Amino acid sequence: MISNYFSFIDIFSAILWYGILSVIVNRQSKNITNEELKPYYVTNFNVKVVYGLAFTIIYLTILGGGDTKAYWDGAAVLNKLFFKSPGLYLDAISSAPTNENRLIHFNSETGFPPGWIYREAQGWFISQITSVVSIFTFRSYFATVIIFAYFVSRATWKIFELVTRLNLHTIRIAAWCMLYVPSVGFWCTGISKDTVIFVSILNILYYVLDILILKNKIRLKHIIGIFFFVFLITQIRSFALAATFAPLLAAFGTRLTNKYSSNLFAKFSFRIVFLGVGTFGFLMFFSSSVVAELAQEAAVVQGDFKNNLTYTGKKYDIGVVDGTPAGMIRAFPISVFYGVYKPFIYEALSPTLILNGIESLILVVMTLNFFFVGNVLKKIKRVRSNEFLIFAFVFTLLIGFMAGYTSVLYGVLVRIRAPLLPFLFLIFTTKPEEIKQPEENLLTEKV
């Protein structure tokens, strides 16, 4: 019953938590010394809350629930188990989801988690994470979503802060690219795998680049943060881990090349070495067990979606289902194209895809503008010589490939590819020259 999610306790807890987090966000914003940046901090949080609630309500009332409701139903059952027996709860979230454990941990009093969520380790992990948050929200669906949205706002702000320090964009452009992309807000703020993956990627990026680019000392928070978010990604979508660290390696190579730019021999030596290492790594990556598992999963999913009429929604076919390394390399260009630019506007005439269709149209226009308006060679040089933009470029290619190759349904594609959009927009809006901004634009560590 939908009414079960709109109870008095649910709404009251949501209002209470929004109030608590609003106070926290407003206090944090006061630590920002630059008045031009300060309003973005509060607005970013509110925008994420709106998108998170919109995602939840649309799926709950119009689309019949979907996986986000199933994750919550699993979390609610775990919540009941916690208050019945904390010991059994801890055992349930640390044990493998088997039929035997299902009968040990759950009964008619606690209820049973949705079968398909419990059988899928990745989906059940989302329910486990959500159940921890639900303990503090009095099992309020919407309050839990608001807390998820807060963590997304914190993660996106960290990268927005980093971008402003690099002087690659004006503050306004950086904010629109990093904080306000509509489809990213819609798909990556509710209770979903995509939200946890997005937050994890951004935090790993922040902790690594805080050392690599901002040259801060390695602290315990960096080590703990990186290990924690790596753990989250490996439990949900392990390919995203390779798609995060490979671009960071490329960024590190750019850092070394820039460091020795005055020494032509060292500069070209580093470039040759990293080109060779990159090529070797690319070939080894497509021969690895990670990609082999991805190819096998993609073949099964593609065959299932093509032949099973119970799956609804717009489908596409990249024309390649060869799971060999050579076949995947051949599929790489078309997969990236689909992962980045699809669905086109005429393929996205539905409530959940229309934002993506509009964004795809904007991306096509921005791509043409990047290559045919202004000095494209200077733009490419700017991207090639900046660690952050190199990360953004390689990350876009890998996430685009993953989304295009595996999804088959546009509804799945737009969710997997969402994390790449802010970085792609940042690339396309980069100016050949440095944007001069005053030093007070930098934020304090207290935020």
C-alpha cells in the first residue's frame, strides 16, 4: 500500500530531518569566506533534496515502486529486526543472503525482504546501508531519502570546491556543471545503487586529488576515506572502481609530465612511458577477469532483454555481443557513443527519460561548439595538460563504455552513465585560457 509510505510518522520525521540538516548546512556555509560561493552551498543541498524526493515520489506513485522501493522494503525489514534483536540484525547484515539465513533472521513478525533483492548481493547491500540510516529516521522512507541527498550534496560540493581552485571555469559555470545537472540530480540522490556509486566516486576523487593536485599532506582521513569508499564500490559495481582509478593514474602521469615541462627530454620521456603503459594497461584491462565477467553479464542481460517481452522501455542494440577482448575493443567506440549521447531527444519522450533527451541534445551542441567554435587546438591542449580534465576525459570514456555496452535499456543506460555528465560538461565548458579568480574563492577546511 502506497499509503504506508505517507504515514504521519514518516512525514513528521522527514520534516524534522530536513530541519536538522538545514541548520547544519546553514552553519557549514558560514565557514565559507567568499560571499559569492556561500549561496551555492545551501542551494546545492536544497536542490538535491528536491531531486531525491521527486525521484522517490515518481517511482512510488507513477512507476509502481521499482528497485528503489524494493531496497527500502528490505531496509524496513532489517530495521524491524534491529529493534527485535540487535544481535540478529548484526548477523543478518554480515552474513551471506542465503535461503537458510533468510529463515533464521526473518519471520512473520519482522516480515521478509523482497526475494529478488535478497538474492542479489549488490541490491541487498543497498538495503543494508539504508537500514542503518533508517534506524535514525524512525523508519521514515522520505527522511532517509533526505539524508541520502545530504551526502550527495556534500560529495558534489567537494569536487565543485576543487574545480574552483583550479581556475578552469567561472564559479557560475562550475556550479551548473557540478551541482545542478538535472538528470544527475534525479538519478543519483534517491535510495539506489547509482547514488552510492556516485558519492563513492566523488569522495575517492576528492581524497586523491586533495593530495595530488592541492598537495595537502596525507592524513588518516584520506586513508580511511579511500578504503571505505573503495569497499562500497566493490560491493555494488566493481567495474566503477577501475573506471575511477585508471583515470587517476592518467592524471598522475599528467602531473609528472607537467612537473618536468621545462626539461624537454624528461617531458617527452614521461609521455612515451605513460603512452606505452597506458596502451599496455588498456589491452591488459580488456583481457582481465573483471572485463570477462562484465562481458559475460552483458551477453546474458542483452539476450534476456531482447527476448523477454516482460521487460518494458526503450531498447537499443549496439550490434556487438562478442565477449572476447578483441570484440570488446571493437565495440568500444560505439559503446562510448551510446553511453555518452544516447538517448536522443526523439527517443526519450517519457517522464523519466525526457531530461536525458534534452541533455543529449545539449551535449551534441556543446560537442560541435567545442570543436568548431574558437581555437580547438588550444582547448585540447588545455584539457591534455590539466590533471583534473585528463581524469574527466578518461573517466567519461570508461563509464560511457560500461553504460553503452551493458545496458540495452535506455532506462538503465541513463542511470549508469549519470556520474560522467558533470565531468563531460566541465570538459566542454573549459576555456583555453585560465579563468582568473580571487584567492578568497577558496573554501575553508571546516566546511
